[in-house]
Amino acid sequence: MYFVYVLYSEKAKCKYTGYTEDLTRRLNEHNQGLLGKFTKGKGPWVLIHVEEFSTIKEAIIREKEIKTGKGRDYIKQKTGY
């Protein structure tokens, strides 16, 4: 299984969208500052939305959709963030 997730940082007042096979590990990596320039130093990160997919291709497509204007609007409507 693959997961598309959206994180929120109250400290930085921003969201981050990504995909992974291991959601718990990935959230811990973001909160420990082990991943990427965007999330490093902006934690703690809170999981606000997650979707599950059977293939990595589906997850990547959905991640890209969420990163569009319509996708951001959808997440804001669903989560309030």
C-alpha cells in the first residue's frame, strides 16, 4: 500500500504533501528533520489528511492533484487547513 499524506505545521503555518509506503516512519522522519529542505526546522508536523492507494503510480498522480489549486481547495475544505 502507498499513502498520500498532508502534514501541517502550526509553527510555520504551512502544509506539506507527499507519498510513502510507511506513514508512521515518514511522519517521524519529517518531525526529526531528516527529510528535505522544506520540512526541516518547521516542525512539529501533524498529519491532517491521508489517502491510501494500491500502486505507487496512483499515489504519485494523486499527490500531484493535491498540489494543484483545486487540490489545495479540497484539502482546505476537508480539514480546515
